[in-house]
Amino acid sequence: MVISHAPLATGIGVDPHPGSHTAAALDPNGMLLDNLSVSNDQAGLANLKRWALGFRAKTCSAR
């Protein structure tokens, strides 16, 4: 018998503000893995994307 389990995903949430964004990465059980605050500019958004991709996020979108 073969049992297949889908990989568990890390959840990343972003709280946007006019001057900055704060993000949190949660494991599948809802435990905080890490958080990050970045400025609301191109450099900050690039830093946020790099940080999120470190959790092997499959997609990352920031507007």
C-alpha cells in the first residue's frame, strides 16, 4: 500500500501600510517561523520577496 501526502505549505501574510509592510511566516500548524518589516518602496518589496522565497513560497505577489 502506498500512502501519499501533499507537502505542507508555509503561509505568509503581509500587513501593508503607507510607509512600511510587515510580514509573518507561519508553519502549517500556525506557529510563527519568522517576521519581517520592510519599507514601502522598491528596495523594501525586493527584500520582502527574497525573504518569502526563502520559505520556498511557490508564488509571491506584492503590489
